[in-house]
Amino acid sequence: MNVSFRKSKPKRYCSLPSRYGRAVSVCGGPGGRCVRPSGTSRTRTPVVMCPPRASCPPSGLLRSFSRSDSQQCSGVLLSDEKGAMQDLNDRLAGYLGKVRYLEGANRELECKIKDGIESLMYQIEEASVENSQLVLAIDNARLTAEDFRKKWEIEVSLREELETDIQDLRNLANEYCECHNTVACEVNVIQDEIYYLKQSHREIEGLRCEYANSTLNVDIDHSPNVDLSSIINDIRTQYETMIGNTHYEVECLMNNKATKNEANNMRYEFQSLEVEAESLHTNCTLEENLRETEERLNLELSNLAEIISSLEAEYTDVRANIERQIREYESLLNVKMQLEMEIGTYQKLIEGEDCRTISNIEKANTQVPSVDCDIIPNEEEDEL
């Protein structure tokens, strides 16, 4: 319900503050019609048309508007303003509740984000420490493998040199053995010849003695003549056959000794070859172990590289999520600050408008003692 003041002369309308903290100017024509606020908001604020002081009617015309009617109009204005203030206070309480809820949700989200970041950073630190330890172990293993390879190469070169020296010494030993065997065979042959010659010499001496005795017997007994040349030839043939048999036996013995020596040499060579084969087998085993160790280390390195790449991807995702949440938090913080600024300005405007409304009502009560007032319905105001 809007209140307007009507009189016979053209009227001048005063302005009152609006409900939302903005002054609304009111204009109107003669007869109290065409009354509308000049602001953009169509509110239900009561409009008071105040006549100028110079054109006030006589006191007899103003007696109908008593002091009680003025107080009633002031009560209507105050009640309407109180309702608007209550509505605004309710809305302000709702905004503050939303702000508190958003602050609480923001704190919870910030705590969750911090916990997630701390756990992820702890995992990343553990992974980096483990990675550094594995890299250090791999480097140590690589250095150890390189040391073993260098030692193996040195040992191989030394083994080759020793093999060449051993082969040379073996050849010299074989030559010395052959020379010794030949010399021993010659010595044995010579000793055998000396023995057989001594034996033949003894036999010849015995035959000579027998021959001398036989000649004496012939001279004494007058026995018939004996052919000594045939006997000597027979003896020579017998001894020659005996010497040939002896030479054959000596050659067989020498051949057997040479065969035994050759068998011993072959046995020694076989044993040395077995030792060399065992050393080569050991070297092959070491090479195989080294190759397996390198393959295992390469596999571990590839697995560690995959783990590091996955952790880096997770870290980038977490960092992107954190940045996104930080941006959301900043946007919410900006909205909160804007709301707080708007609420502060709104409170200032409300306080200023309250003071101005009370002062305007007091001025209206003091300046207008009695005026005839009519009530303009809301439908007419809406149409205007």
C-alpha cells in the first residue's frame, strides 16, 4: 500500500531512500496521479508527496490531517523498512552460512591435498632413495665386473705366455729326453758289446788253451790231424749268430724303452691338456656368469627405468591435479573476498540508509503537521 498526498495545486514530490540502499526519486503531476519512482527497481516503498512550504493551504484545510495520522504513516514506513531489513538480514545470514560452509570445505580439501602431497612426496623420496641405491649398486657391480674383466684379460695373457714358455720347455725336455734315450741306448749297446766281446774273448782264450793242450796230446798220443780252420769258422758263425740275436734283442729292448718313454710323454701331455681344458672350462664358466650378470643388471635397469617413468608420470598427474585444485581454491578465495567486500559495502549502505530514512521521517513529521492524504492502490502504481 502506497501513501500519496493530494491537494488542488500542483504538487512537488520528495525522494525517499529505496529498500536496497539506493535513493529513489519520485515525480508526479497534478491531482496526485502518474506517481512512479525514477529508479529501475519496482519496489513497494511508500511514496510521500510533500507540498512546498510556500504553497501550503490555510490551517483550516490542514486540520483534517492530524498528528496521529502522521505517526501512522511513519509506523507504516518503519514496519515496511523493518521487513526489508529482516529479509536482507536473512539473506546475509544465508550468504554467511554458505561462506562458512565453503571455508570449511576449503579447509578439508586443503588438508586432503596436503596429506596427498605429503604422502606422494614421501613415496617419491623413498623411490628416489631406492633408485639412487640401485644405481649405486649397479655402478659398483659394473666396476666390479670391469675389474674382473681386466683381471681375466691379464690372467689370459699370462696364461698364454706361460703356455708358450711351457711348450718351449716341453719341447726342450722332449729333445733332452730323446738325446738321453739315444745316449742311454748307445751306452747299453756298447756295454752289451763289451760284455759279449769279453765273453767271446774268454771263450777264445779257453779254446786256445784247449787247442794248445790238444796239440800236445797229438804230439804225445800221435792222434790224427784236426782241421782247425773249419772249427774256427764254425765257432765264428756261432758267435756271429749269437751277436745277431743279441743285437736283435737289444734293438727290441730299445724299442720297448722308447715306446715306454713315448707313452710317458703322451701321458704327461694328456695331463697338461686336461689341466688346460679345466682352466678353459673355468674361464668359459666365468664368462657365462659375467654375461648372465650383465643381462640381469640390464633387466633390472630397464625395470627401474620403467618404475621411474611411471613415478614421473604419476608425479606430473599429481602436480597437475594440485595446480588445478590450487586454481579452484584461488577462484573460491576470490569469490569469497568479493562476497565479503559486497557484504561490507552492503552493510555500510544499510547503515547509511537507515540513518537517512529515520532523518527523512523526522523531517517529514516536523515540516508537515497536517495534510489530507489519499491512498493510491498498487495496481495503479504497477500500471504506471
